[in-house]
Amino acid sequence: MRSRSTISETLVSCVLVLSANSLAMAEDPFKPVPLQSKIESVQPHTGLVLWTTNEKLEQAPVQLEFSYIKYSDLCAEPGEYRWDYLETLLNEVAAAKHQAILRFYDTYPGKPTEVPAYIKKRPGYKERTAKSEGKPTGFPDWSHPDLASFVIDFFTAFAAKYDSDPRIAYVQVGFGLWSEYHIYDGPFELGKTFPSKDFQTQFARHLSDVFFHTPWMISVDASDDEVAPFLDDDDLRSLKFGLFDDSLLCKQHATENEPDWNAFDRSRWRTSPAGGEFSYYTDRDQKLALSPNGPNGMSLEEAAKKFHLSFVIADAQPQHQPLERLRSAGLALGYKFCITRFEANSKLARVTITNTGVAPIYYDAYLAIASQRATQSLKGLLPGESLDVEIPLLTTTGLKPPKIECDRLVPGQSIDYEANLK
């Protein structure tokens, strides 16, 4: 036990330190700094999405471009990958100051499978052709071990090369038609035309092991326990993957799609992105997707808040809506930052920033002044939450306004914020 004199000495020391700090603050007080800023452009990693082939890309207010990727375009021989095809695509997207959402697939209605040719030549590999969406469609032979091995090896190589690539915003994966975890029209046979649950489990765990930076996403249709293993495996469902919904705003969404979201835990968006695509069930779904009440009573803005959407694929919308509506719709998706305090003394700036959007940002981003970054990342800052940061100042002469820096942007992109500090 310490003596009373020791305790007294400690208290005196604490008082002296506090007094010294108070004196220093009094001599160098923080003063409010005026700051005005508006968000006028859709923010990186968010907004409406057009396909890379859309003729309106140059004019449209978008940050993201979508593309299906065929496995057969990237691999012709075992372990040999033709990245030049993907490099051309990603360079074109980045040159437009956009980022890509890539979805890898092997089965598409009306087309042969996109399984690499060398696998199709292997003894015992037998594909099937059957009608889907009224068209002759190729279905892979998932009973052949070489197909499963290829998929695992491919994503090992892809992640090693592209996991930290700023040209890619999100990666979507899956099986079946359009890689959306279903064969609702065609010969569905688990372990044959569709991979077994054991392999699906192996696949999801493998992606979790090889992707450290780029969010990967699967369809909400993977909640079907007759098709996929997620509903029956709590550990598998807890892996950090995002969700996409290919029929947003359809008439039956509340009874058919929303239960799929519920099955995967509605708080998943806090750490992994949520997105989707406007429904193609009817022409009305597309024509009225961005109308004030949507095609079936719910607007995009309402859906964005309800499901915390960061992006929506909307390739047909330039045909139905003016560019200004595309911009306002894009601004309703994802994160949105607002600086509510900016003050400084001779050594430090203090900033308070709030996320006023519907979802967090899923990449590290930092407030910075000149070349000095705050240590705290904005990644994961939830809607309605604020973050207080301190930024060391190299000089107070001509104090520059804060910027938001992020290493997952392409040249020409910027993360903006709102501020009205006088």
C-alpha cells in the first residue's frame, strides 16, 4: 500500500500537468474555421450502374460500370490466364473515371457454357443442353472434379492479382443462370447441372480466404436451402460477403425477395455492401423504376434506406429518365459525408464528420489537410454516426480545407462532403 505522502505527491503532479495543459490551450486556443462545400456528383463506389457497353456512359452521372465476365475468355489452358482481356476492360473503365463491378459466370440462357475449353475435352465431362427462357442453353457438368478445381484455382489467381486494384469496386460471384444461384427454368440437378452444397461451402470459404480488400457479393437467392448451403450453416452465413438483388422494386418483392434478405441477417450491410438491379419482370418495372412511387408503390429512395443500398444496376434508365434524375437517384445510394465542425490552432485541426447517407463506405478513407492524414478511417462509419479526428498541421499559413483521401480511387475520382460553417 502506498503511503499518504506518495498519493499526495501523485495528485500534485497530476494537477500540475493539467494546469500546464490548460495554460497551453489558453495560449493557443482552437478557433472555428469557415468551410463551405457541396456534394454535386455521385460518389465513388456508389450510385446507379450502367453496363460497360451502354452508349450513354459518357454523359451519364455514374461512377460504376457493370460487366459479365466469361471464364472461357480468361482461361484456355490449365493454370494459364489471359489477363490482357480483363486489363483492356478495366483500363477503359478507369479512363472514364469509373470503377467496375464484375460478375463471373458460366451459364447464360441461350448460350453455350463458358467453361474453359480444356475442361470440356476432359474424359468423363458431359454437359447438357436444354431450354431455359425458351432458348437452348448449355449447363455445366459440376460432377466433374476438374471444373470445381478450376474455379478454386481461378479465384486464387484472380484475387492475388486484383484484390487491391482500384479499378474494381465489387466482385459478384455465383452459380446457375446469370450466376444468381438458381436454375428456375431448366434442368436443376444438385451436383450435376449445379454445384453440390459441399463445393459451394468450399467455394465461399475459399473466397473469404483470398479476398482481403475487395468486397465479394452473392445473390440473395442463395438463401434457398434446396439450392445452397447458407441457410443451414451459421458459420458459412457469417462470412463477410455482400448481397445483390436482381429484381429490386418488383411487385412481389415484399413477399419473395425481402425474405431472402432477412435470411442473411438484415445487419449485414454494416460491414459488407448491398446492391442490386432494377426488376425486369415487366416493362413497367423498368419504365417506372425511378418514378416518385416506383413501379409498384416503393420508390428507389425508400428501398435505398430500407436495404441500405450502395448501388443499383440501371442500364435501361437513360431511355426512361433525364440525366438529372439519374444523378439524384445515384446520390440517394451509399454513403454521404458532412463536416459539422472544423477548428484549428497553430498545431492541430479538429474535424467532426458525419455520414448522412444510407450505407457506410467499404474502403478506407481518411480526412487530410495538405499531406497530413488523420489516423482514423471513415470505413464503416454508419449512417447517422459522427467521427471526431485531429490532423497535425504543417503550417497554419493559408490553412487549406480538408480533403477525403482514399487509395481505392482511380485518377479523376474524388470523395466529396457537404459543409456550411461560417
